[in-house]
Amino acid sequence: MNGKILEICVDDAAGLEAAIAGGADRIELCSALSVGGLTPSRGFMALAANAPVPVYAMIRPRGGDFIFSQGDIDTMLNDIDAVRQCGLAGVVLGVSRDDSTLDAMTLEKLIDHAEGLGTTLHRAFDLVPDFSEAVETAIALGFERILTSGGKKTVVDGLDSLEKIVSLAAGRISIMPGAGVKVGNAASILKRLGVDEIHSSGGIPNSGAAARTLELGFDTTDRRITDPATVAALKAQVSSVAN
């Protein structure tokens, strides 16, 4: 891809369609974005294989922390197989040790299993105690990029740390800021950090939820919906930033 890249995370078919219509350059395919994204279903992967842009599938078998049991890891290996069989471009991974450092041994096993697929290190990176060590681990493992908010809840809060992470990476791995990226700040984030990729949900509030659906707990008002106009506005801002 040439120019700056806008990655949009989606967790349903309507969101996938909206992201493509809005001009996303790459899709992060998930389920349950409300908990940071889980592995999408095989059916959703198969649908996304028809997208005109690269699609990376989240490989995260459950919500909560990133300290995974052997059963979780076996599930992740099987899910990587599904990504390959469906013809998607890559996977999004992250595994922590008890001390929140990256579990390099398990990640190496998963990456080896994903041979031939692109790889993104997800925000398990934001939990690490030492960004310098984690950047070197990610590079040694062969990740293409790190998705990070700089260890803060949002990119805006983590900008100082993100500048240090970009410096540590020194062009050896792509640093992709994500979390709280909006139409009002995407361009300024790209300009300040000098990075080539940025990640957003392109979402708007779930204002149309039916009362009865909310009452029975089938939906929540804090769920966000991918909006093609918002994605298009983000894409315009990203495209306005010169390389």
C-alpha cells in the first residue's frame, strides 16, 4: 500500500460493509469489540475473505487478560488454521506472562503456526512494564506492526510514550496507534508521531437500540456501530497527511 494506512476494526457484517464503503485500507476482523475484540466466527471470516482490502483476524479466544491456558492456546492454533483456510491476509496476536511481559515462547509458537500470514501484535503490548524490551521482542519474533495506545486508555493520553516507542522501533517495525482515534485527532496524531498507519473503529453510538432488546440484555447503549461516513471522514484526514 502507498501513503498512510487507515485500519478499521469491525465485529459484524454491517460493520465490514461500512468500513469498505468508507474507504478503509485494511480491516481488523473481530467479534465483541465491546471487550476489545475476540476471535471472529469462521462464517464471518469466510464472508470477509471477499473484501477488496486486506483483512486481519483477531486471535483472542476470550475476554480478560492475555495470560492464556494451554486450552486457550490450542484454540488459537485452530483459529489460525481457520484464518488460513478462509483466505484472509493475517492475524492479530498477543500473549502475556504473569508479570505482563510478552510471552515470547508462546508467541513464537503461534507465529510459526501462522507462517505465510501477516502478523500484528495487539494491545497486550500496552501492559508490558518495559516498552524497550517489548519492542525488541516483537521485532525478533517477526511481527509486522505493533498496535498500541502507548500504555494508556487512549492514544491522546499516551502520545508521549508513543513518541518514545516510535523512536525505539527506529523504522524496524511499524507502530500503529489505536484507541480513541477520531475524526478530530487522526491527522494530528499521524503528524506528531510520523507513523504510516493508524487504527480506529470508525464507530458512532448505538442510539437505535430497541427498548425491549435493551431490557432483556440482548444489546447495550455503549455498543458502537461502524459508520461509513465516519470512516470516510477518517480516510480523508489520513490521506491529507503527506508521507
